[in-house]
Amino acid sequence: MHEERQMPQRQFAAALEINTATYCKIEKGERRVKAEQVVIIAGLLQTDKDELLALWLAD
């Protein structure tokens, strides 16, 4: 996910207010991201938050 915007994992983790290890677990599918984090991710990726939330809910 972070590769699309050329943003290091540590910056994504900082934006989500989590540590890099937790972010890596989310990226690997070992941990589920929270709804409020989905909104932050949508902003970072400059994408539609409602669409991203719908995908998150469907998972």
C-alpha cells in the first residue's frame, strides 16, 4: 500500500499512530486495520474514503 505513494512504512505507521511492527502486521494481513485508520489511509493515498471503507467492511 505504501509503495504506491513512495512513502516509507515508518511514515505510514506514524500517520496511523502505530509502530512499524504493527503496520507490517497489517500489511501482511496478520492484523486488521481499524475503521478510523482506513480513513487516514484514504487521505494518505488520496483515494475515496467511502470506497475504501466499503472494501474494508466487505473483508
